Amino acid sequence: MKPSSDHKLLAGVFFRLLPYQMLLIVITAINGIVDSLYASNGMGSAELGEKAMSAIGLYSPLNHFLYAASIMLVSGSQLLYGRYLGKEPEKIRGVFSVDLVFSACLSVLTSLILVLAAATNLTRVLVSDPAEHDLLKQYIFGQSVGIPALVLGQQLFAFLSLENRTKRTMIASLSCFLSNVAMNYVFVVLLDMKTLGLGLGSSAGLWVFFGVQAHWFLSGKSELKFSFRACRRKEAFNIVKLGYSGAISRFVEMFRCIIVNILVLKYVGSVGLSAFAASNSFLAIIWSLPFGMVAVARMLFSIYIGEEDRRSLADTMRVVFRYGVPLMCIVSALLVALAEPLTQLFYQNSADRVYELTVMGFRLLPLCMPLAVISLNFACYAQAARKKLLSILLPVTDGFAGVVLCSLFLIPAMAPTMNGLYLANILNGFICFALIFVYAWIERKRVPKDMEGLLAIPDDFGADDDQRLDITVREMPEVLDVSRRVIAFCRERGIDPTRSNYVGLALEELATNVVSHGFVKDNKKHHSADIRVVHMEDGILLRIRDDCVPFNPSDRAQMLTPDDPVKNIGIRLVFKIAKEVRYQNLLGLNVLTVRI
């Protein structure tokens, strides 16, 4: 099936939202790389260096757990938000409120457990060297202070994106970065607090990140309002039920990190762990690109599944393949070419073994990223589409089984280098893609030959091609043809001439309003309005989607008076013949849905 008429509009939305969604992942990555730069270069203390980098690497499984918990809550609440948006909007406040309460309780409990584990030396199971263990404990104490801000800040980030408050998310992210750098300098260089200072510096930045975003919701200007009364335990269960599959990959990555750390320490030594931590700390920023794509795709998938829009589902994944994967290939190639300069950010002596191992990390690890874009987005789609088997099997394979199984053979075989672990990550991408292909083959009982086949979209999902009409309008002359095409479509479906003419006239008037008013109210050079007409058993569904400034026709209809019945005849006609008119501003797009 060819892309639908709004394919370019989806691509525009995808890449307009992508930079802001990337910031959500970059926050954690920036904290990690700032800590790594201070640790690896021994800033402020002679005790920092390779052992401090090892401590940061040992903390990484805990970071995976925190990110997994946050993603579970973010994805679950977003999917529930999309489900309620069109059918039960009054429940959205409850979703928002429950998500924040649940996040606060989970993050505070996690902080207390980590502090207790470090204080009682339970963390000794992670490392045997006393010096490294002391550095790890101090780092945990510092990081624990910021865990509530990290988890709550990520929740607010997601809801601000839905409210299209992207400037505030950017300000929060930049403030976090600047605060982290400044506080690391104070705690590490000036006060010589070593890894405790590194952790406290990150925590300070995260509290700034949370505070900037929380101010919007406390100001009373937000659409979403917090309310304890709106909290329902059932919604907490629903959030976990919908979100757990999206977090499985990160949860199992925690165990993967533990197993990989054990293998590396046994066959390569702590120098290998330091090299892996250095390359990973920088690549975490680059991983914000594929994870940002997943965040945007999750919002789009949840909306289109709710609308049963099979074409837009397929088009969203086509955008990932046509633009996302090639972009990731270009970025990966640049990383490979810059392997040595990137290594020198952490280690300057090319004669050191850690330098050589880190260079190879930058040359090999980026090669796994293009295929990871595919597996991550398919896992997100499986979660949104409630494909339970794939939504569990793919994240477990991607986050744990693929890398661990390959590492068990390759790390011992290629020791004392780290190439075994690096290659295991690359092979994991091929394993995941094979799993996606085989699953679609089994699910559809035929070899997938197009995107809908690879997504294994059921045949009875959404309207068939002969029951729908898609039209894209970019300029006024195209509007004049809308009425004719819509009337012809209705007549072919057996709808009586009078009703067909009403539908065509109403849609032409609405499209005219969008082009003549919406297209000229901002500084954008190019606009488009995508029209969808669907013939259903109970009537006709009209949908107009555009990228203009927000405009709700219902507000205009309420302002009209009967004194001038000719004025705004299009809007009058729509509200006269429609069973339902619903306007939404989703992800910066105007979406008007009319049932006739």
C-alpha cells in the first residue's frame, strides 16, 4: 500500500517533535558524560580517574532501572491519555494526577533503598575492590538525592509535550545542563567531594530540571490540573498494565549490565569496564536520537490506534524507515570516523590500554544503532497495538537475551580485547530484526511484503481502501475540487444525493476556512490540510488535520448569532447536520472530527 496523503505532514510532525523528545533522554546522558569527564580526567582530586570511571560503570544498572520505571509510567500514562482523549476526556486529569503520585512514591522509595544498601555495604556484591566500592557508595549517596526529581521531571516532560509547551522543556533541559556543570565544579573541584560531589552535582541539575517544568503546572495556566480527588487506584493499575511492556527492555538491561560487567571483569579486567563506561557515557547522548524517535512514535501510534487509522499507522513506521534509519546511519558513520578524538575527551595517552579499548568502542558500538531504531520502534508499536507476545519477546531479546547470549561466547573468545562485547551489540540488532520478520510471517500466515504486512495489522482493523477517501489540500484551487470528489465518493457508497451534497458542501467550507485563514496566520511558508472521509455503518466520518495555529470551530459557532444567518454559513451547516463535532489540538496539529 502506498503512503497516504498526509505522509509528508506526519514526517513534518515527527521531526518537529523529535528534538524536544530527545531532550528527555539527553538529560540523563548529559549528567553521565559530565560526571565521566570529571572522573576520567581526575578533576579536583588525584583519587579520581580509572577507578572512579569504574564506579560510574557499576552504577549504570541502577540507571537502567530508574529509566525503565520512568518509561513504564510515561508510556502507560500517554497510552491511557490517548485512549481517554476522544472518548472520556474527563478522566485525563485522573491519569495525570495518579501518574505524579505513583512516580513520587516509587522514586522516594527507590532513593531510600539505595541509601540503605550503600550504608549497610550491601552494594559490596557489585565490586570487590575496597577503593572502588567506597567510590561507588559515595556516588550512590549523591545520586539518590536527585532520583525523585529525575522520575517526576520525566513525567512532566511528557505531559508538557502533549500540551505543546516545547519551549519550556528546552529551557528546563538547558538549565539542568548548566546547573550540573556548575555544581560539579563546586562540589568536585572546589570542595573536593570526589564521587559524592559528582552525584550531588547531577542531583542539583535534576532538581532545576523538575522545578522549571513544575512551575508551569503550578501557575494555573496548564490544561492539566493536579487533583488528589481525581486519583483512582484503578488508573495506577492501568498505567502499569499499559506501560510495563515498554519498560521491559530497560528492566532487563539492568540484569544484562550486571552479567556483562561480570564477564568483562573476569576476562578483560576493570580497564575494560572503564573503556566501556567512557564510550557509553558519550554514546548515551547519541542514543537520545533513536529513543526520541520512539517517544514521538508512541504518541502517534496511540492516537492512530484509537482512531483505527491503519494507513497513518503504516505511514508513521514508514517515516522511521525512510528518514530515521538513514539519519542514524549518517550519525553512526560520523562517530566511527571521530573515534580517536572522542576517546581523547576521556583518555589522552594513546599508549594506555584503556585508550585502545575505548577507541574500538567508538568504532564498533555505533554500528548497532541503525538496526536498534527499527527494533525499538517495533517494540513501541507492539505495546500500543497490544500485541502481547511481541511486546514482551522483542524487548527481552533486545534488552537482554541477544546481547548476553552473544557475549557469553564472544567475550571469552576475543579477550583480552573488548571487541566481543562490541560485536555482541551489533549482532543483537540482526537477531531482533529477524524476530520481527518471523513474528509478522507467523501472525499473518504469509511472508510480509509491505509495511502493513511487517506490522501485522489485522485485516479487520480500520476502514478498507474502498470505504475511505484521502485528500491533501495545499492551496485554494485544490479546495474547489474537494466538494466534487467527496460527493462522488458518497454517491458511490449508496448515500442519497441530498445528504451527499450536504457532506460535500460542509467539507468544502471547512477546507476553505483552513486555507484562507489558517494558512496565513503564521510565518510558515508551506502548509497542508489533510482530509479523510470514511464511510461507516452509522454514517460518514470527516476528519481535517492541519498544521496551522490552533483554531476550534466550536468556539466560533458559539459566538454566532441568528441575526446574520449568511455569515459563516459553513460552520453553521456543519453543526446543523452533524451528529458530533470534536476538535483537538494534538501534538501541535489541529484535528477536527465530524460525524454525519
